[in-house]
Amino acid sequence: MTKIRLENVSYAYEDRGAALPAVEGINISVHEGEFVSIIGPSGCGKSTLLSLLAGLSFPSAGCIFIDGQVIKGTGPDRGLVFQHYSLFPWMTARQNIVFGIRQVKKSTGKKTIEKIADEYLGLVGLRDFAHKYPLQLSGGMQQRVAIARAFAMNPRVLLMDEPFGALDAKNRVVLQEVLLKLWDNGSEKKTVIFVTHDIDEAVLLSDRIMVMSARPGTVVREVPVEFARPRDRAALIGSEEYAGLRNKMVSLFYDDVLQKIGGSEVAL
Ligand SMILES: Nc1ncnc2c1ncn2[C@@H]1O[C@H](COP(=O)(O)OP(=O)(O)OP(=O)(O)O)[C@@H](O)[C@H]1O
Ligand SMILES: [Mg+2]
């Protein structure tokens, strides 16, 4: 079933009175429970696209539908994990998660909500840090709290903007696995839109990868990733199929930039 549909979506920022087109003519359909990654050069409009999906801004042209309804604003059906940690600095890790859960479970008692918060803190390996404030946590730990909060709110759709971009390689692998476990918890799969610069991350995690062109960004290719799940990371990375898809992605990702370097404009 189609969960999210973008029809000819364009968005332009206003820049000193002139329109600056960020994304243009985007057409995407995402199935319920699908894990879709978006990759593309810096500044091509990936974060802009997620803001539109979140309902934080609205298309300059075209339409975005969720469950067949036009998006009218933000909603608890969509959870967000941003590029930069977005915790409230005056709340502890647990309070941040409790606050998130309260937004969607208004009538649930304090004890139950705290129990859910602790459960998700445990899932991201931070049970012992429940009472620490964001400034007492490393960047990676803060991002784990943000991820725990997003999942604890149990949205149907997760919009993730380079959530692991600032993590070291080891933490990144751990959190990718946590994300996959939370995504497919054995009952219902969430629908995930995941922005990343990392080709391996996109290939390992996704059902489908959307490749965007430089600004004004549009989807230039959709690449299905058909490896069986659950994926055995080590076996997959060593396989010929993986190397083939990875090479294809590298050339799709960099061709755009290389063409520009060949011309007069360099986009990095
Ligand atoms: N608030 C804003 N006002 C004006 N222009 C903006 C604004 N936010 C983004 N832009 C411009 O829109 C374009 C797309 O920005 P966006 O942040 O969506 O890119 P991105 O693909 O997420 O980049 P990155 O990979 O670096 O995060 C860029 O050219 C950027 O300069
Ligand atoms: Mg961005």
C-alpha cells in the first residue's frame, strides 16, 4: 500500500526577494513499511524535502500525500531525527524521551511513560545515563537519545536526516543495527525515509535508494536493493552482488559532481 506520495513537488526559498529553487519536480511513491534512503550532493535539497514531509514547510508547487491525504502540518504520525541533535538541554535524557511520549500519549500515567522511556534508553545502550543532561553526554550519545525518543513516540513514519553523520564508525554500525531492529520489530514495520551521504549505509539499510541531482534537486534514479533480510552485514559486504551495487551507486553519486568538475562549476 502506498504510504507517502509526492506529486511534482517543488520548493523555493526566498533569497533577498528572489526565489531560490531548492527542489524541483519531485515524484516519489513510498510503500507502507518501506525503508527508503535518499542520497545526493550537499545542498541538493534533502533536508528541504524532509521538512516538507514533516509538514514544517509546504511545497511551492505540487502536492504531498500521506495515506492519501494532503499534508497540512506536523503530526504525531511522523517522527523526526535531525542532522543535529535536537534535545532540550534543560531536560535529562529520560525527561527528553518522556516529553516526546507525552505528546502522543496524553492520558498515560507518569510511571508507565517513564517505563517506556527507560526501555528505549536501554535499547540504545543508555540505561545508565537516564539522569544525565545532554551537555553531559557525547554527541553520539545525544543522538542515541534523539533516536530513542523518536521510536518511543511510535510514529508510523520516521524521517531521518543524516542521523548517524556525526558518529564514529563503530557507534554508527551499532546504531544502524538498533535502527533496523526498531524498524522491523516483528509486528508492523514503520515507513522510513533516511537521508545519508554514506553509500554503504544506504545499501546496507534500504529497500530502495533515491539518488538526487545537484540543486535544484530532483530524483534522477531509483535503485532497488533486493538483498534478503535480515541482512548479514559481514557476509553481504564480502559478496560480489554487494560490490556490484556499491560500484553502481558510487558512479551514480559521483558522476553528477564529476560532470560539473569537467565544466566550469564545481559542486561539492
Ligand atoms: N532557510 C533557507 N533560506 C534560503 N536558502 C536555503 C535555506 N535552507 C536551505 N537553503 C538552500 O536550499 C538548498 C537546499 O538546502 P538543503 O539544506 O535542503 O540541502 P541538503 O541536500 O540537505 O544539503 P546537506 O547535504 O549539506 O545537508 C541549498 O542551496 C541551501 O543553500
Ligand atoms: Mg541536509
